[in-house]
Amino acid sequence: WKNVDTPGPFKAGEFGVFYSVLNCLEYGADNDGILYFEDDAHPVSNFQEKIDFYLDHLPRRADMFAAWSPTNQQGDYNGVSGFNSVGVPSYEPHKGSIFEFGHSELAGLWQGYGNVSMYFTKRGCERLLQHIQEKGFYSPIDCLICIAAHTNVINGYSLKPGVKEIIT
């Protein structure tokens, strides 16, 4: 990874988180995917039951699932009508949500950041690693993951706003 472009400026902590997640993605690509948590994440008592349910109900093409969503972005779920080629949302009037796929608790990845707990399939790890090799470390890793989902590099999913969190 010495040859991966790292435009910045980035804080030392952002590099630390980036390389920690990079290690997780490499592990997931070498195995059958990965579920990782930040060091301050607290799964709820029925986490295993809930995560199994959610993963079983994702579309087959899913590459990743964000098990935590930032509450301060929940308005974006109904306000965003699309994304440009670098993952910047456009806020234009529309009916419903562009993130709906027919599940009562799950949606397409709508947030712009949030790395507290992520699940990646093997294919999702491989696709994101390839993207990082091609594009470099152009953003903090949680934002980079969301941008990759918004620009169809990976197929990302998350909980809908208002669904009871499974990570605190």
C-alpha cells in the first residue's frame, strides 16, 4: 500500500482508522467477508439474532451492510434524490426515498459517513480494495465507503432511519 495515493491533509487518527479498516478488508477478502466494530461500539443484547435477520434479507447483490447509522443525517433519507460521480448528494424534490427496495427495516446506504459497525461480503471487500488501489485514500475511510456505495462501486445497505439501533 506504499504506492496508494493519499491526498490530504489527513489527521494521524484518520490514517490509523484507514489502515485498521484496510486490514479488516484484506482479511475479509482472504476469507468469507468480515463484520467489524469500532472500539467503542456496543452491540445490543440480541445483536446476533438481528444481524442474522438483516443479512438474510439483503438483496443477493449486497456487498456491505452498515449496522449503525448517524442520527444527524436521517433527514437525508427522504431529501436526497441522487448522487453525482463523486458521491455528493443532490437535494431535489421527489416522492418517497431513492433508498427503498421493499423491506420494512432495510434500505440502500443513505448516509455519508459512519463506521461504527460494518459487514462486508468477500466480494465487497475485494471490490472496495480494488477501488482504493485505483483511487487512493481520498477521504476518511467511512466517507470513502459511503461514496463508493453512492457511486455504485459497491452495493451498500443499511438500517432505515427510525429503526431501533443494534449498535450503541
